[in-house]
Amino acid sequence: MRPPEPHERDRRLRLMYALCAAAGFLVMATMAVTFVVRNADAGPWGVVRNFLRDATGNLASDFVYADLALTWAALGAFMVVEARRWRIRHVWAYIVGAPALALVVSFSVFMYVRQSRIAAARAAGVPAPTTSARPLPAHPAPASKGPQR
């Protein structure tokens, strides 16, 4: 079986990222609405207070939050680098959107936009931008073995 053409691969990747964002949004929105409905009698600030209490109520939830926060930081760094590389504007919105929506939603939307930029560059025949200002040499210089005569 032949590998898919580049434009087909881009289309499949964008579809996958869009499905991840949609599924993540549906799951997280359902969970958020359920929590708010169950805690509605506490009022708006009470809902927030109850959420924070429940979210950090034991070592297991602290572990999950620490892992999520570190993952958010790592993905934020990746998004900043890739946004500069592919000239994606407003990268801060994807990073700030993670705790507001959900990390799965904001990161999937960012990856969709990134893949769209890659597909557009590929269609225009533009080579992928490098990640550094100076390209690496094709062959490293041989190491010196002492004084040369």
C-alpha cells in the first residue's frame, strides 16, 4: 500500500485534530455543566469554591493537577516555538485557553491551525521554515588532533 499523498495526509491530520477538539469540547463541557448543575445552590462563587476544593482535595488530585500543569507548560513552550516558526498569530490565546476551555481543546485547535499552515506552505511549494536562525552545517567539521604542520 502506498503512503498517502501530502495533501491527503494534511487533510487527514486536520480532520483528526478537529475531531479531537470537538470530542474534547463535548466531554469537558458535559462534565462542567454537570458540576455546575449539581452545585448550583452554592451560587456562582460557591461553584468555583467547591470546584477548587474538590479538585485539590487529596494527593491523587494534586498529582493529576501537577502533571496537567507541567504538561500545559511544556505544550505552551512547544506552541510558542511552532507559532514563531509557522507565523501563527495570537498563540497566547491557545495557551490561555487551555484552563478556560480544556487543554485537549486548545492544543487540538492549535495543531489544526499549524497543520493548515503546513499544508498551505506545501501547496505553495515553500520549504518548511527552520527552527533556528542559523542552519546547521551538512557535515560537522572534523575534530582537531593536535597541532597541524
